[in-house]
Amino acid sequence: MSTGKIIRVAGPLVEAEGIPGAKMFDVVRVGHERLIGEIIELRGDVASIQVYEDTSMIGPGAPVVSTGLPLSVELGPGLISSIYDGIQRPLDVLALQGNRLARGIEVPGLPRDKKWRFTPRLAVGNEVEPGDILGVVKENIVVEHRIMVPPGVKGKIAKIEEGEFAVDETIAVIETEAGPRELTMMQRWPVRRARPYREKLAPDRIMTTGQRIIDTFFPIARGGTAAIPGPFGSGKTVVQHQLAKWADADIIVYVGCGERGNEMTDVLNEFPQLRDPRTGEDLMKRTVLVANTSDMPVAAREASIYTGITIAEYFRDMGYNVAIMADSTSRWAEALREISGRLEEMPGEEGYPAYLGSRLAEFYERAGRTRCLGQDGREGSITAIGAVSPPGGDLSEPVTQNTLRVVKVYWGLDSALAYRRHFPAINWLLSYSLYNERLDEYFRTEIGEEWVNLRRRAMRILQQEAELEEIVRLVGVDALSPRDQLTMEVARSIREDYLHQNAFHEIDTYTSLNKQLALLRLVLTFADVGLALLEKGMDIQKILALTIRERIAQAKYIPEDKTEEFTRLQTDLEQLAKDTELAGEVL
């Protein structure tokens, strides 16, 4: 370790000189309280240090000690169900110090006093390479933690033991060309460097979310990227909570990056009480939380997003499908802007640093579906979903625009929909998914050709409604032809009976793809029935007054296992088109 001294303090930015061998992104300890910081700029003998804690009462002359190592996270058993701050300090341990985090506390990311049962999968004499699974630890009833050979280690197993070990105890010895290498269950990895993989694969499989507007109209592929921009109060956090609860992912990494404390409190209170629909266990048993709220130091906010994506990459390397939620990247970008300003860098648009776009791209590019390192050829994926909080809902601001250049799915939230209590408040006319065409083949194979046709038809009806609304505003709905009036009513049914979803309803909160197909089929079959009855001379008002419409509206509350209810309702609808007299009887 090398020591220098502080020459200037400007909030979370500290300048120090005389640190021998200082390198970019080295971690340093600042002041007598040993606050953690990171070197982010070098000018000759002067190092600019981003400090991740409050720098009050620290002034020129205080010591700075370099560790010579980059900011890294500890990866191993104990990650699942943990709650960390932005630099991987476990908040449940820090909470024992009081309501406010004390400065300078050094707590390891993984507990050293807990023993884990390690079961080898390989034996002495086996040749191993980076990514090979040495053995497994049953971290909990849901997650099997796979202990892998670290990157850069290749050779023959000279020793491997079964038993109970702490994460820093030796479980195996590998004979490498450089000599014997002792391996533990823990790896350290620098957060700003992506973990290696063998090959990146095409994102051609859907990550189901159970949210009808997303899965049907704007799906996201496994290994894909999505953004949720929207003004204050439009439901960004609600959508991300829903995705964290119901997304078809093995592991969830939720990064609360600079949002208000009460939003993270909701996560901390809700998740331990929620039942995972995949396993029936607590949702926290497959979740890692990184909680860095708006009242924590701004510099740690900037690091939290890298901490989260590195943890996600580690589980991806085991062969898991991981979903990472970043709430929100706007707060992370604001931290970049503040640090950049203190470094006196040339500002870009609206004061953000000129490299904002490249930093966002670096984050989202670490998502993807990959063939992992290791001889077994396993696959894993990271699906990255970032909320964006543009000031005043202005989607032309730099963070939103730079994000949309990178991501493939745009779920645009609309405050007008939110004020009408339509959730999720995703605007179907503004949003898009660039995975639609790629995923159409998946839907045709797994769900059926009908899915793609129904989706396209439903979107056409919603677009027609938007065009007809201009006429309705001018001359009223009665001026429309009966056919157009039917179109307006079918569009309303799509919006209210299909796209509107109650996150707090036991049944409506999640909808499988098969149930989504059944619901959409019902709505569009009613459109066909209405056209058939119009052609037979029935008055449009009588068609719109059919009591079966109420049954269609209530169909989303039918449990998933009651498939016979959907079949009966579909049969009744089709019978109406054939029998005009029956249609009159059910008025």
C-alpha cells in the first residue's frame, strides 16, 4: 500500500498528491476514518478521488492510502437474499450501527463466519478451464450456487474436498503452468469490467412478464434491453416491481439507484412477503437488492449500477437467466453530471458529461444471452430494464435520448393514462419493441399462428380508434357509421378489459401467455360477432348492449386453471354470430 495526502476537498471529490504507483480506478482509503474512494482522474502527481461516503470534517493534509486494487465485488454463496448499498456493503449488518450509516465502516460483502456445504462435481485428476463447475452449494431451497473455476485459471485438479467451508477457505487446488493455485468459493471481480463469456447468442426467446400489454404488444427477449421512461407518478416503479415479481427469470437483481427511500422500503417490505409463482417460496430467495437511495452519497449512486450488473453477470455465468432492474438511470446520470462538474470537465448537453451516451451503452451492452465459459456449453442471459425519470416528462432530454439509442424496447409511460388510473400506463401508440419480428417465430411455434395474427389485428384496431377519436371530438360518436362505432367499442374493450391490469388483484396481477391468448381471442371474436350481426340487420346499440360483453370484461379474473370457463365463453360467442334470435334473447 502507498500513502499520499489530501490537498483539496470539494464535496465527494478529493484531490491528493504523492500516491506512489497510483492507477486509474484504484480503491483508496481517505482520511483517518478510512473512507472508501476510487481514483477517477490522474493529472501528473495529483489524483482525483471519488469518495463514496460523506467527506465532512476531512481537510487538506489528511492521509490517503491506496490499496492498489480496483473497486471490486465479492461473488460467492451468500449473495442471494442480501441487501447491499452501492459498494456492496451489507445493509443488514450496517443497520446494527444505528439508523444512519456510520462513516468508514469496513464490512465484507459476503459473511466470513457462515459455513456452506460444498458438494464436488469433479474429482482429482480432472482437467479444468475457466468457467468449469467444480461443485455446488445449496444456497437455499430455490437457488443452487455453482462454484466455478475463475477466469484465467486452467490446469488439473490436485485436490478437492467435500464438506462445510467458509467462503474464504480452500476447497480445491489446481495445478497450473505457473504452479499450484488454491481456490475458494469466493471470487472478486472489478465492477467496471465485464465478465468474459464464450459467445453472445441471438435474443430469440421471450422473457415472459405476466403483464399483458408487454407480453402481447411490446415483448422483451431473454438477454434483451428495455427502457421505461415516464414523468413523475406515471408508474415506473410499479412496472419494475411487477417485472421483478413475475418475470420469467431465475435470478432478480434490483438496483435502487438514487430513488426515494420510501420506494426501496416498499421493495424491502413486499418482497419477503411475496410468493414466487415459479417455486412457491419467498421471492427474496432468488433476489439480490442493491439499495442506494437519494439521501446516500452521490458517488456511491454512480457505482451501484456497476455493482448490480457485475452480480448479474456472475449468476449468468452459472447458466441462469437473470433480470436486472435499474431504478433509475436518470439518478445515476445525475451523479455522473455532478462528478464531471467537480472535475471541471467540458460539459455536454444540459450539463451532462460528453461521455454520457458511451457510459449508458457500456451498461446495456453487458446484457445479452450468452454461451458461458466452461466445457459444458451452458447458456445464461441478462435482461436489463432501466427506468428513466426525465424532468417534467420531457423525453427529448439527454438521458432518455441516449438510452433509446441503445435499448431495443421502449415502454413509454403516459401521465394521462396514469391519471385515468389505467395501469400499466404504457402508451400503446408510442411504445415499441424491436424484438417483435424475431419473437414471432417463437410465438408461432410455442403458442400458435393465431397469436401473431390477433396481436396485429388488435394493434390495428387501437390505431383506428386514435384516428376516429378526432372525428368524435368534432361531431360526436353518433355521427360515426355503425361499423366505426363497433370499432370504437372493440378498442375500448381491448384497452379496459385486456390492457388494463390490476397489480394488487390476486388473479389479475399475472397472466400467462395461454390465458392472454384466450382473453384476446374473446375480445376479437366479439368484434367478428358484432360484424356478423350488423350484416344481419341488427341495430348497433343492441349489439353493444349484449350481456355477454360483461362476461368478457370479467374474464380476466378467471383463474388460470379454469380453462373450461374460457372455452364455454368462446363457444357462446361463436353461437351468437350464427343465431340472430339467440342474440336477441341474451339482451
